[in-house]
Amino acid sequence: MQIKNVGVVGCGFMGSGIAQVCAQSGYETVMRDMNSALVERGMNVIKSNLSRDVEKGRITESRKDEILSRLKGTTDLRDFRGCDFVVEAVTEDMRLKKEIFSSLDSICSKHAIIASNTSTLSITEMGSVTKRPGQIVGTHFFYPVPVMKLVEVVKSLSTTEETLNTAKAFGDSLGKTVVVAKDTPGFIVNRLFIPYIIDAIRVYEAGLASREDIDNAIKFGLNYPMGPLTLLDFAGIDTFYYAACTLYEELGEPRFCPPPLLRRMVQAGHLGRKTGKGFYDYTK
Ligand SMILES: NC(=O)c1ccc[n+]([C@@H]2O[C@H](COP(=O)([O-])OP(=O)(O)OC[C@H]3O[C@@H](n4cnc5c(N)ncnc54)[C@H](O)[C@@H]3O)[C@@H](O)[C@H]2O)c1
């Protein structure tokens, strides 16, 4: 299937990044959030990313305008009627995702593929609320989407080979490296990544080292671009927490169990950079 028009649901960290790379890659792109302030916030993130690319000489001003001309923001899901491929990137909550899949199923044309950017939830379960389970697939991008090269394409129990191949070709067309994973909790990356981050929180919680020393130890000892606590603040503590809960619930292994400190931080609204406070303070 030839993809021309792409829809993205959710204009947060991931949705805005996915919409940006789609528009950059030549797709007419519409992105939706719950109200116009949230849509505008996502659009502003994209504009400032592209302006930075212009400043750094990576793209020209006219290329920036051309990319933006392919992007449209909306609060109305009915604007997805003409989309060939839709990526859902709303909050990591199965109830909400199912509601959106059900609405998209009734709005989108018959040939459209609906994908989820979920980090951990079941693609099979999302597909079960639609009349097109064969055309439901996972496309798991990484933050920040314009920079990170990977997309995990996830095949549910019902995803057809044709849908899988279209999703893989879509990922390729965005300049990403595509890996294929089964519909298992955490797919490939989070299955390996979540226990590592949980251990870092446990080390901090037990007072074994300061947050700076934990981050520096990993950054300079293992040559990772960022320490685990900085990374958590960067990617969103709530998002990570929900992901860990899902893996723990589904797999029952203690290594996926969210530590009490993580839970408390979510309860306190200390969600990292997006709320100004996480393991570090960003208010100053
Ligand atoms: N943050 C990461 O590093 C990361 C990486 C890979 C995948 N993911 C996954 O991507 C998804 C989104 O994560 P995020 O970090 O962008 O979260 P986020 O909180 O930054 O953004 C979620 C957005 O969804 C919007 N939303 C909620 N309900 C909606 C609805 N009914 N219609 C339209 N928009 C709605 C919210 O207003 C918000 O703007 C989650 O499933 C998450 O697990 C996140």
C-alpha cells in the first residue's frame, strides 16, 4: 500500500516528534490532541526543533517552511478520515488507547493501518476493539524521535504480513532502523532497559551513591550518552512508571517491580523535565 497521508494522535513528547519526522519525510501529516493549547504546544516544539536545524545549517529556511506546510494540527479526530497510516501516541493507558482505536476504526477508511507507539501495552488487545485487527500494528519510536534511529515494529497475533511489511517500509521511509518484535511486554528494548533503570533507582533509594555519581558512573564508566536518572527525567517519570507496572503485572518478575520512590514521585507530580522537577530540579 502506498502511504501519502499520516495521522498522529497525541502531540506530546512522542507524537510531536513522530509528526515532525513524517512531515520531513514527505508525508502530509495531521496531528491531534485534546485541546488547541496542547496542539499548539506540540506544533511549537516542532517549530523550535526546525529553527534550531536552520541555525545549525542542517536545513534551509525554505526547507523548514516546506516541512511545516505538510503539517496540520487539529482537535477533531474526524480529520483522520483521509489518512492511510495513523500512529497513536497518547498517554500509556490501555483504556484510553482502546477508546481511540475504536473511534479511529469507525472514522478511518477501510484500507488504513492503525499503529500504536505504546512502549509496553498489548497491540493484540488494542486490535481487539476494532473490526480490522489484521491492520493493527505496533510502531515503537524512541525519544527524541527526530534523533533516535530505531523503530520497533510489533506484530500482534492478528497483524497480517501485508500490514507488517507496510509498517516496516514506513519505518524505513522515515530513515529509521527497523527491528521486528513479537507482541510481548516491553518488546525488545524495554524488556532489557527497564530492569537497568529500576536498579539505578534502587541504588539511589538505598543511598548507595548520590544521583550525580550514579549518572556519572554510567555515563563515563560505560560511555552511555546519559546517566539513568537524567534519562528518566528527560523521557518522563510517569511514562516509565506505567511501563514498569505493565511489565511487572504481565511477567510477574521482581526485577520489573517499580520501586516505592518511583511511585511516590508520580504521586507528587515530580515527572521530570516536563513538570520542572524529577530526580533533578529544572525550575531555575
Ligand atoms: N517518552 C518516551 O520516552 C516514550 C518512548 C517511546 C514510547 N513512548 C510511548 O508513547 C506514548 C506517548 O508518550 P509521551 O511520552 O509522548 O507522553 P506525553 O505525556 O508527552 O504525551 C501524551 C499526549 O497525549 C495526549 N492525549 C491524551 N489523551 C488524548 C486523546 N484522547 N486524544 C488525543 N491526545 C490525547 C496528551 O494530552 C499528551 O499531549 C505512550 O504510549 C508512551 O508509552 C514514550
